[in-house]
Amino acid sequence: MGLDTTHNAWHGPHSAFGNWRTWVASKIGIPLKLMEGFYYENETGLDPFLSLEYEFPDKDNLAMFQLRELKKQFPLKWKSFKPSKLHILLHHSDCDGEINWKDCGEIHKELMKIINSKPDDMDEYLLTRTKEFADGCWKAYRRRETLRFH
């Protein structure tokens, strides 16, 4: 089982889609794993605040207070970031739903900006997957068809 979309935008494991989407988010300054819908305190390895309950020997209460106050800011809210049509893709379910054809045109444009900027960390796999998704969005846009996830 995996994620499939219409217009050949994506066919593959959910985990690969999640990793790719996290990478795309990083290109526009979004820490996806800290965002609402992605940040869960109880998941091992995802909560940078799990150590807050540990009693440090020096009992630095001020530092602990500041960290606990910072923790209240999570998860980060989407509205706190500069709006981008990529938010639609990034905040979308990875197993069902759809993206409007008009939004697909804008998502295509934003993904092409990432490709054309040639980020240092873009390897052949990321280039291929980004191009495939951009092309799928373009097909949906040109046909005025909804891009569906299933």
C-alpha cells in the first residue's frame, strides 16, 4: 500500500511522500514536523521537549521556565508563516482528499521555482519526485481537473 494520486503526480510509499514534503517545506522555511497537524508531543523522537521533565542537578529553574514557556508555542500555526500556495500541498492529507485544479497551477509554479533554484541538497531522487508532482499538478490545471489523493 502507498499513496497514489491522479495525473501521475505521486505513486509510492506514504513515508517517501512525507519525507519529500518535509524537504519541500524546508525550501520555503517551514519546519513541517513542528507544524499543527504534524507535531505530536508523545511521539518518540519528534518532541524536542521530552527532556523538560528531567530534573537537572543544578536546578536551573529560570532556564527550565523559559523552555516550558517556549513549549507553549507548539505546534506552530500555519497562519504564522508567509502565505504560499505550497501550504495547500504541505498541510494536505497524505492518504485521501483532493486539490482544486486552480491551486494545482499555483503549486506547479512554486515547485518549479524550487527546481529552478537548484538547492544544494536536491539529489536526483528529490529532483525526479518534485518534477513528477509539478507535472501532475500542471496536467490537472490544464485539464481543469481536481488532483485526487487515494
